[in-house]
Amino acid sequence: MGKSNEKEKKKGGIRKYFRDLRSELKKVTWPTKKQVANNTGIVIATMCLTGLFLAGIDTGLGWLFNVLVHLGS
């Protein structure tokens, strides 16, 4: 009983997988080039702003650390 179930599952398994895959890919709504360019610009701008923010925090904490170290000496 166990082996016949395994054979039934394997029967057409790869074919069914690719048939289902093709069916699902037809349902996908792909973005336009304009949407991709717009989203890429937003991501790059967000990364730059985040980088500047973190650089500012790093610089400020570095300055604060130097001030506190020099107060002790």
C-alpha cells in the first residue's frame, strides 16, 4: 500500500509542478519599467538618507565620547 501511494504521487509530479508553475506565472502582475525605475529611485534615496542619519549619529557620539574622555584627563 505504501509503495503504490508513492508511485501515484511521483506520477506526473514534475509535469504537474511545471504546469502549475506556468499557470501561476500567468497570474503575476509584472511592474512596468516606469514603476521599477520609480521604486529604485525611492530605495536609493532612502538608503542615502539613512546613511546620512547614521553618519550624523556616529559623528555626534564620537564627539561626545572624545569630550567625556578629555574631561577625565
